[in-house]
Amino acid sequence: MIDHQWAEKAYTLLVTIRKTEEAIASEYKNQEMRCPVHLSIGQEAIAVGVSMCLGNEDIVFSNHRCHSHYLAKGGNLNAMIAELYGKSTGCVKGLGGSMHLMDDEVGMLGASSIVGGSIPLAVGAGLTLKMREKPHVAVTFFGDGASEEGVFHESMNFAALKKLPVVFVCENNFTATSSPLSSRRPMDNIFRHGEVFGIPGTSVDGNDVVAVYEATRDAVQRIRKGEGPSLIEGKTFRMLKHVGPEIDTSSGVRTQEEWNRWQEKCPVKKFEELCLNEDLLSARETEKIQKRIEMKIDRAFELAKSDPVAQWI
Amino acid sequence: MNKKRTLTYREAISEALVQGMEADSNVFIMGCGVDDEGGIFGTTQDAFKRFGGARVMDAPLAENAIAGIGVGAAVTGMRPVIVHARNDFLLLAMDQIVNHASKWNFMSGGKLDCPLVIRAIVGRGWGQGAQHSQSLQALFSHIPGIKVMLPATAYDAKGLLLSSLRDNQTVISIEHRLLYETKDSVPVEPYFVPFGKGTLKRKGADLTIVAFSFMVKEAMDAAHRLAEEGIEVEIIDPRCSSPLDMDLILESVQKTCRLLVADTGWSSYGISAEVCTRVYGQLFDRLKAPIRRVALPDVPTPCASNLEKEYYPGVDALVDACHILLDNGREGNTTEKLLPAEHARFQGPF
Ligand SMILES: Cc1ncc(C[n+]2csc(CCOP(=O)(O)OP(=O)(O)O)c2C)c(N)n1
């Protein structure tokens, strides 16, 4: 199932997200990207594993931490960086910023900065797909914090009731801003939230792009059989602070040991090792991919900086 | 084609839904009880009989998700109509209406439209109490990116609803339960009342009443009574609180120099305040008297019918306010306050 072509695409997406986020983190101090950025370093494998199952007609809705979802879905890189710089060439013309990336040409239909807010939107998109008898699926990405919002449960009920083509994808990084999961929930079992509605849930290693891909593929297969929605929980870790380019191990919320442990489980490194060990990609190929991506990112920042400023629509 | 055909407000809404669904297969209805025998006070039954459960679907009690599902369906090309039997239930959907429906077009840089229609009824007539009677137009009119329509006649109910079904913005329709059985001549064929265009209900030179929703009917009755005293009132129904037809209002006040604003909601921070501000801003020097408002007092709706009767300002309050505006020496209620016939003859349970 995982062949050279698959590996090349997944690796390209993982590295694109990682390097784009790193570039944002390093440029951010210049105070030219004047919007809050919620970076997804450490969480890339969930966006990529899911998107490897999707085409342009499949629909994605996302949350405040939307860079990875946007890029994995194939969103335009130049338009994303321009958006962060508040330029008229931005993907939403500078009106949205980092938390509201959208590229309708590839089915990325937007992101809400209201926690849980875009979950019902994906369900509504699923309703459209079902009413129009389209063979596509709608995905909603959200964090563990969003699983505490009522609208998540309301949305799952409706999606299950109508057997809608929806995949609920929870990126469980065990933290909502600075509140650990254990101070917000009595149990660590988000994937079971769909059970009462008959929605099957799986919990996977969110840093393993292949595991996420396989879980999503199963969910899509279920949809194809007319069996309705699934819930996937990917356990992961954000390497940076909730918002901004710093690391928050000094705040006491998350320890350095924990951070080191997750650094070992870096989803990009993990997949690169797999590719090299299994001869899916050669070292020369991975280097070439990295170089190509770096050039694209440099170009995107150059363009964004010189692009015209935003205008009212 | 019979132009003189009359329909009730309820029937006009029902006909608009059926015609809108016939014209556009993307239109569908969602809401609690839209497919039951009551059919939201008789407005969704015909559509259900005609188009079935796939397009007129009952919904779980999940107002916020249903609104969000409406947004998701709308931005992907459908035209959902969500129905709530009361305004009050919209409060559970505020996040999706205010943070999502109203903003998705803007936040997408204008690329995605959100053509969602949300109908919600103001309950009045049978001890509805504090949580089944609110008129929440002010809350929604405050939010850019959504339209708010307040049909006061069967004709406008059909025409505005048909317009909402082909508008590309989210529209909130605030309907009034006491208007449901009122009749008006309603053309059989589809027609479209434009948003932000009010209507002159009555011509008069002495003062202007800008009235919304059920207060239009009350204002017409008040004008009738005042005419017997030789006072000629001009009545304007803006039909929408957002966008608001200021041209029509200003034109009238320019002529009469006196304004009374009547609303079914509370007066504090209400849409009547917005009308006042805009008129003061344009015609301060023309006004011969301070603008007056007739709207709800700042308390929740009581249930007991004697208190209800005191609570809702009606024809008497309007007549009094007109007298004060004209400064003709009369003030205060001289007669015993009467309930409007629509309220007085209402039969329970609801
Ligand atoms: C309804 C709502 N409440 C609070 C916030 C403030 N806030 C922004 S992100 C966030 C944490 C979200 O955590 P989670 O859903 O787990 O996503 P993560 O940031 O971990 O990716 C909070 C509380 C918000 N944006 N929306």
C-alpha cells in the first residue's frame, strides 16, 4: 500500500508543513506578521495522514491551528504566507489571517477560531454531499479542547442520525492553551465519544502518518459503504507554545522531559526513517525534496513581503 | 391569476416555502417538528407533503449544531431554511449565527456565500411567559453580515421569504405569532419584496409612526382612532431592521417633523433606538418634538393575563404617545387598556 509515490507525497507534505512553520517561527520576531499564529510543529502527521486519503472534491474544515490542515489539503503556499502578512494576495485577501486559512479550489473551506465552531460546518458539508449524492467526504479537524464543547456532541448525533460522510478528526495534544487534559476531563478517552451515537472511534499514534492514514482510509471505506461517520483521535504533542514561536517548557505546564520524549517521536523524522529503512525514498531524494521545499518557502516569503496590502472587499 | 386572492400570514409563508423549493432544488427545511401535524403553526406541512422528509427534515434539539450544519450546507451550495417555533431558542445558536453564519463570507475573502435562512417566531397570545415570547431583532440587527426581516403582513411574509430564498446572505426572519391568522391579498405567483425597502402603510401630514412587525397593525388601529379626532398619521413599515430603509423614514419625517417609533422588542438598546439616532443625525433641526418610542418596558414577559395586558404597549400607548408628540394637552391613559383582538381571541394551548 505504501509505495514510492505515496511516500514521496506524504514526505513532501510533512516537510512542507514543518519547514513552513519553522520559517514562520523564525520570521515572526520581525513583527511583520501581525496576527496570532498557532503553529503545528509536532502535529503534522495527523493533517498529512488524513489528507492522503482525500482529493480536491473532499471537504475540510479546520480550527485556529489550521496551517497544517491547509497545506496538507494542497492549499496554496504563497497565498497562505501572504495571508499571514495581511496582504491582498492572501488566501482570504488579508481579511482572515492565520486562524482563517481557506483555499476553496482544493476543498479547504475555512477555519474557525471559535473552539469547536467548525465541527458542525463539516457536518453541514456532509449533508450537502449526501443530498447531492456525491461520493466525497467532509472532514473536521479539532483539538482535544473542542471535544468538551456541546456542539461537538450535537454534531456527532446529527451526522450519525443521517449517516453523513463525515470524518471527525481530533488532534489530541493533551493541552488546551495551558490547561492539561487531566484538569479538564476525568478520563482520557476522547475516541469513545461517538459510541452512544453508534460512531466507531479509534485512537491512533498521531505522530505516525501511516497509522493516521490507515485509520482515515477505514473511515472513508465505511462512508463508501453508506455506514456514516467515524471518529479518529490522534495522540500527539505540540512542540511550541499554544500561540507564537516559543517553546513553553519553562512555564511549568509541560516539562522538558516530556518535550524531549516527544522530540524523539517527531513525526517527520519518524517517517523519514521509515522511508529510508524500507527503501521507499533514498537519502538523495529526501534531500532534493527538502531543498525544493525550502526554495518554495523562501520565494513565498519574498513575494508576501512585497505584495500589496489588503483592501476592503 | 387572481390578484385579489387573500391568504393568512401563515398560509403565505407556507406558499412561499413551497414555491421557493419548487424553484430551487437546493432549498430544504430543517427544524424541530417541521414534519409533524402542526408543521410550525401550519407553515411547513404543505412543503413536507409535497417534498417529503428528505427536504423537510425533523431535527434533533441541538440548535447550535443545526445552525452550524446550516452554515456548512450553505457554504457548500445548499439553501437551508432552519425553523424555530420561538425566537428564544435562537439564543442557543448564537455562536453559529453570530460567529459563523454572519462572517464566513467575509472571512473567506468574499469567496464563499452563506445563503442560510433562519425563521423564528415571536410567541404572544397565551401566557407564553419570559422564555417563549422574546422579540430578538435587536440582537441580530447589531451583527453585520446578516439581514433581519420582520414581515408584518401576509403579502410581505411571502415576498420577503421568497427574496430570502434567493439571497446570498444569511437572513433571519422574525415572524410574529399574532400575525399568523391575519389576512392580506397575496398574489398566487411568486414575487419578491426587496430587503431594505420599507413600505408606506398610510399617508398623513401630522406625524410619522415607524412601526415594526405586530406594531404595524397596532399603529394602523391607532391611526384609525386618531383620524376620528382629525389627526392624520403617516405610517411606515421598514419591513427589515437590517438593512433599514432610512430614505423612506427620513422622507416622511422631513414632511411631518414628528416621529414615533414602535417596536415589539424592548426599547432599551432596541432597534427603535437605532431609528432615533439616525433620524436625529439627519433631521435634528427639522424635528418639532423629541422622538418618542413605544416598545416593551425593561422587564421579562409575565405570564398572568392581567400583567400581560399591562406589559404589552398597544393602541392606547400609541395614541397617548401621538398626543404627547403633538403637544395637544392630553396625556396618560384615560380609558381602560384594551388587548388587541388578535391577542384577546387567542385560544390555547398555543
Ligand atoms: C469557544 C472558545 N473558547 C475559548 C477560546 C480560547 N482558546 C483558543 S484556542 C484554545 C485551546 C484549544 O484547545 P484544543 O481544542 O485542544 O486545540 P489546540 O490549541 O490544542 O490545538 C482556547 C481555549 C476560543 N478560541 N474559543
